[in-house]
Amino acid sequence: MENISTLPVDFIKLTFDDSTIAPAQQALTEGDLPIAEAYETEYALLKRPVFSWKSRDEPKEVQPGKKAVLTVSCLGKVGWYAVQFSSGIHRS
């Protein structure tokens, strides 16, 4: 991430959209899955996200004109797409 503004960035938020979540949630809601498959589907939804970002290990601020490296983990999964990235200035 590069801060091209004249102010420090002290708020970084990454959000991820996984297109496999809605179909999995629907399958669980309908209740037609065998017990073992329902367990695996629920476990995957909760414990194996396609993308994850451990923000506690990353920079908390990016000074004007500086760059920061953000490490995002990616788990290969059929059917996922879209990453959104937001940053901004947080005033206390």
C-alpha cells in the first residue's frame, strides 16, 4: 500500500467477498446435507476463509509518501472472487 496523500493513514481495513459463502449457507439452511457434509461445510465457512489478514502483525500507520506491505493469506477455493481494500484517516 502506498500513501500518496499529504496526511498519515492510520486506519487500514481490508474486506473480502467470497462467492462460495452464500451457496454454502443456503445448503446449510435447507438442511438437505448429510450430517458429515453439513459439518464440513460449516467448518469451512467458519475456519477456512479464502482470504485472511492478520492486522495485528502489520503496520498501524503509513506516513505521507511512504509504502507499507500488507500480507494477505489466500486459500485456493473454487468459486471465489473480489477483494475490497479501504484505507483512510481516523481522527480520535
